[in-house]
Amino acid sequence: MTQSLSLAGIDAHYGRTQVLFDLDLDIGRGELVSLLGASGCGKTTTLRLVAGFLPPSSGTVMLGDQDIARLPAHRRDIGLVFQNYALFPHMTVADNVGFGLKQRGMAAARRRSLVADMLARVGLDAFAGRYPAALSGGQKQRVALARALVIKPSLLLFDEPLSNLDAKLRIDMRVEIRALQQAHGTTALYVTHDQEEAFSISDRVAIMEGGRISQFDRPEVLYRQPANAFVARFVGFETQLPMAVTARGADHVAVTAAGGASFRLDPADWGGLPDRFVLGARAEGLRVEAGEGGDGLPATVHTRTYLGRQYQYRADTPAGPLTVTGGMTAPLEEGERGTIRLNPEQCCILPAAA
């Protein structure tokens, strides 16, 4: 039966080097949670610790109501899907899928029935007698997924399962993985460095940095409301401008950016702004228009790049050089002066530095 997973107060070391710091993580029954971050952030270490390949230095790992932190890996009732598939080359597809059932002592007839059903679910029932060498990358990954699911584990772990596949197949496979996980109601922990993959497949995502979880929430919240500067940059708010409110009116809020540049914001678009904040903006959140003056940030175009749907500019401003976008009609020339205006839907408000 699938179970919830709860990590509390986890520290972990490789030798004398600490790699996880007081990490807490709660995953509900039937939920798929992704650990997302760059190499070295601690996501794979966390998965290895849950799988039983690395003991924690301190803390608990609760699978349901059992602390498995000191339990051997083979006694944890966990299914694993690896990026390199980890299939037995000398076994057929059916034998690979049924391996875990055989290890559990299941009768051959029952085992064959469950394997056949699982292969049909992943669309490989016609490949039961083939060997891994005769399969494509996507087919191998479906075999690995079928092998992990057929044992009906309490928890399913995915370690960068799609990293060896091409872009189109990755998209197809993540849809299949999500559909199978939901159909079986299996609790799952998924490790990836790919933001789009994590956001598309997960109920919630934990973004990690330096052995800690920086923010843990639904993908929609992470994308639109990052909690700090690191998460904001990770989800695309590359421009981050310290701001201070200098005046508040019924129809405007006057703000001053770094470098002394002042302009106005519409309170209807921005809600209750604190006196000091950091404005996070994607390139699409800063739009340069021809002409000077008005409620915007003065800018001079430095370089222009054609992106197909729009132009992207590198512009010099009183707040420093900024990457901004512009429309397809009447594009600005290099050296031309203009005004940068903000698109609230592609911006966020971050806490000011202490």
C-alpha cells in the first residue's frame, strides 16, 4: 500500500563534508513531489538517503508510521526508476518486469498475470519476449517504470529518469509517467534539474540550493510568487532591482530604483507595495517603447536581437543595463532612446535585503 513520506531534521555528510542541512520534507499519500535544482544542490543525495543508499547523520525518515532511516534498502518497499534504466541485459522484458515479484516469492502463474497486465498498461505487451538491447530508449524507460510499479511499492523514486532521452521523447514520457503514477495512486519522489519537467509532472516542487530547500510549493506558486531572490532567478526573474516607495497617491505609487531613476506604478496592478522591496522581472516583464517621459524608466538601446515573436534589447538605464523586450512593429534602433514600462504579470515583489 502506498504511504506518505516525511523527512524531519535531516543532516547528511559525505565524509567530513556536510551536504544536507536540517532538511524537512512532507509528501502526502499519492502525491508526486519533485526535487529540483542544479548539480550539487543535494537533490540526489536526498533521494539516495530515502532509498537507503546513504544513512542520515541525524533526523528521521518516516514512510507511513515507520522510521526507515536505519532500515536496509532491500527492506524499505520502495520502487526505483534510474536514468540508465538498470535493466538486466540477459533477461527478456517480461523477466525484467517480473524480477521483483519473483524475489518476493510470488507463484509463477500469478507473476505472469501481473506482468502481462503491467506491460499492457505501458504499451509493451507485444515486446514481452524481447531483450533490452532490441529496445529504444523510451521503451527501456517504460520497462523500468513497469518493473518499479508492478510490485506496488509504498513509495516510488525517480532519479533523473528522462535525462538520457531526446527532447520530444522526454515530453511524451513525462506524460506517461504522470498518468501511470496517478492511475496507481503511488506516492512518488522525483529528482530532476529540468524546471519544465518538474513543473509539468508534479503536485508540488521543492527547489533546493546548498543542501537546503529554498521553497516548497505548487508549481504555479513557485513560478509566480517566488519566496526569495534565489528561487526568483531560478524560475526566470533574472532582473532584480532594489526599489523604494517615495510617494503614494490614489492613482499612483512613485518609486525610485537603484541609480536614482524614479517612475510611477499603478496601485491597481501592484497591490500593497512595502516601502522597500526588490522588483523581480523576466525579460517579458520589461518592455521598451519609443519615446521618452511618462511613467517608466528611461533607456537607451545598446543591442537588439530578433527572436521571432518579438525583439529583445539590451538597454542602458539609470538603474544599470537591463534585458528587455519590444514589439514587432517599429523596432527600436541601436542608440535610440525609449522608455521601459513594466508588465505586472511577468514581475514579482521580493523582500528587500536586510
